[in-house]
Amino acid sequence: MAKKKVATAKEKNHLDKVASLGCLICGSPAICHHIRNRGDGKGNLGFGNRATAYETIPLCPSHHVGSFSIHSCKQQFESMYGTEKELLYRTLKEIENMEQANDLFNFYNTNKGEI
Ligand SMILES: [Zn+2]
Ligand SMILES: [Zn+2]
């Protein structure tokens, strides 16, 4: 039996943030989809080159594995909503914005509103 790689606390934390963004397409509650665009660009990642927690995008079950989803018709999906790489960029950008907002909010709270 293959040993399953356990996500570190940091990776788990990132995955929680990705999922908390909601589906990139419709905003519904989402789960993390690991992108497949690494390696040679044809989906061949090569040994030991599996997508990490930082290469995931949030998609709801229907946009993830439904009848029109990134898994069932990737080409049409990407031509409609953008490539996995573009969606990943959006995901990371949104998390960055969220973290900046959190930082500012914490700063605001610790300084009792005096920014
Ligand atoms: Zn969706
Ligand atoms: Zn997936």
C-alpha cells in the first residue's frame, strides 16, 4: 500500500483558505482541486512532482466533477473560465488580498481604531 503524504499544518491552513473562498465560478461552497498543469504542460508531472497544497483552486462539486466540470470536460471548461493556471493565479491573489485585509483588520483592532 502506498504511503499517503500527510499535509503539514501550514499546507492544511492554506487548503482551508482556498476552500473558504468558495467556487471560483459560482461562489458555492467549494473543495480544493489540485491543478494538473505542471510538468510538461500535458498533465505529465513526472515522478515526485505531484501538485502541492499551493497548487489548488476552489471549485464546488458540480464545477469540479459534475457534467460540465474541470474533470469531465477540461478543454471547454478552460476555454470558458480560463486555464487552471489562470484560475490558480486568481486563487492566490484572492488569498493574498484576504491576508492583507486580515492584517489590516488585526492592526486596526490592536490599535483600537487609530490607524
Ligand atoms: Zn461552482
Ligand atoms: Zn479535482
